[in-house]
Amino acid sequence: MNLSQNITTTSFKELISYRPARLHTGSCWYISFHAFDPQSGLLKIKRIKINYIERAAERRKYANELMKRINNNLAQGWNPFLESEANRSYRKLTEAMDHFLTVSQKRLRGGDIRQETWNEYSSKMKNLQGYLEDQKCLDMYVYKFDKNIANRFLEYIYVGRDRTSQTRDNYLRFLRVFSTFLVDHEYLKVAPTEGLKVIGRSKTKGKNRTVITPVDRERLRVFLEKENKDYLIACMIEYYCFIRPKEMSYIQVSHINLEKSTIYIPGITAKNHKNAIVTIPTPLKRYLVELNYNQYPPNYYIFSVGFKPGLTRRSEKQFRDYWLKVRDKLNFPEEYKFYSLKDTGITDLIGQLGDPRIVRDQARHHSIAITDIYTPHDIMKANPLISQNEAEF
């Protein structure tokens, strides 16, 4: 064939730029269609296998919907060889969501992600599904899940549900994880969250909580002495020992050694996955002795039902939930969080000892720089050794 014949043939094939999609059944069910490939100058076949759908009736229904969509797109000029799509872009979004949760659950069982991470994924995925269902687009194909939809969902969380910018940004973080999954598993070529930015506070700004004043801390102690001494113990552990709420929820009687004045934090429950020992100061020890913590069975969790020792482990959420009730009763400002007790304890201990290294070890921070984050600079005092330096410039 000479050059002019090839151009004529190519132009003719380009004129007939596609052949409609049709279903093939048998041992392997698949949809095929032809589209013009400009690189080769030929009509080339594309196949989409649908054997993964178990029931034949559902398979046929899915095939009919997909063929309709493909044929409509082909008629409007769509070309799969020009617009390279991911292998699984024709799958339903709900299938991709289920796949993500299945893989995440496997990672949870393998210890690759924490329980609270899984809880966050499943909760936020449920809210995403609910939003898409309300928008009548939950049944869409994965390729339609784009930046526009992701952005509208975030706006729904932030404005429609009147949540904080931090909550909105937390949802963006989740969507980024899900989007990366879609790209890694060949559902999409481009992450739907690409270009979306956080809108909350910068990491360089202070935390949205503040230290608790000595006066308010005394009010808290007097109130809990009367209302709930067991929860007072939780507050004192947070203040004196800087143990994270989740780690606190796993503390058992056997982890407390009153003779040595220590609490053992197993690596399996610690955020940094390292075994550690923290010191029990005298005021906290007096309360632990008074409430007879060493008289309970060693396998009891010290903060079980009602914050009393028991066999049942309760979620760390109970510390924050009860704190909100206490905060309302005492008319504390919103900036007083349960975790403010840790900030306050670190700040006070640095002021008392003057050595952030000791505080770093008690807080189990990997560097003094991390300890410094928890210390509000506006109330730190000048170092007297430096202020007395009279060396001439």
C-alpha cells in the first residue's frame, strides 16, 4: 500500500471512529467496543471483564448500564486512547469504597493501622456514602468521583453541617488517603483531592487549647473530690504523668507499682510503640493508696466502667466525654480540654525543675523540641543564669 492509500484508509477509519459496545457471555463475560487509535491509525478493541460480579442477572444489568454509558460517550467524541483511563475506572464507586474498607480492616488486623484510625476511616466513609446517596449519585462509576465532588463534600461538612475548619480538614485528610488508594489500585489516574488545601490553622500557630490556671485546677480538684474521685485520678495522671488518653484506657492494675512509684506503659499500647516507665509523684500516689488500687486483681483495667477498676476496657473517648460535663458544671472556657491537663503539667514541671530534659523523659517525647511545643512561650520566664551574664560584646 502506498502513502496516499494509507492516508485514505486512515482517514476513512477515523471517520468511522468507533464501533458500539456489546456484551459477550460464556466462560468469561466481557464488554467490547472499538475506538480509533490515532497512533496506529486503526480501530482497536477495548475489553472490560465483568466476571467479578457473581450473579448473572446483576452482571447483565451492570453490562447494559455500562454499555449505554460507553456508547453515549463514544457518540459525543470520547476516545479511550486519547483519554487514558485507569483499568478499574468503570467499576462502581461503592465497590471501590468496600475494597478500601476491606484492605483497611486487613491492615488493622496486621497492626499496620491503629483501632482509632480504622474507626475514623469507617465513620467518615459512612458519612461520604450518606452524602452521595442524598445527592443521588452513590451508584456512579469511579471515574466520576473527581475533585469537584470531593470539594462539594468538604463544603457540605464545613458549611452544611456547620463543623469547624479542623473537622473539615480532617475529612480532607481522609479523602486524601482514599484518593491515594483509588490511584494505587488503578481505579483512577489522578487523585480527586489533588489541589485541595486545608483551610484551618497553620501548624505554626498555637494549639486550640490553653493551660489551666492554678485557681481553676483547685476548683476542679474540689469538685471531683466530691463528685467523682475515680475521674480525679484520671485527671491527675494526665497532669502528672502525661499519659495519652488511649494509653490510659489500657493501664491495668499490674502496670502500677506503688513501691517504686511507677506506671508501666506497654509498647503495644503506646503511640511510639516503645515500652516505658513514668514516675508517680507523691500527691498522685496518696490518692492511689487511698482508693486501694493495689487491692484489685492485676488484670483489671483501672479505668473501666464509671472510671473504676474492672475487667472491661473502655474507650479513651470516655475521658473527653466526661470532661465536657465537668467543664459545663464549672463554667470553664472551651479552650480547657482534657488534654490541657498534660500541657499544664508539662509547663508547671519545666518551671519547677528548670530542666526540660527531665520533662521530656517523663512525657516520653523523642526530643526537647516536641516538649517545647506543649509549653506556651508567652508565660515562660527568663533564665536567671542568662540574665546575669555580664560579658561585654
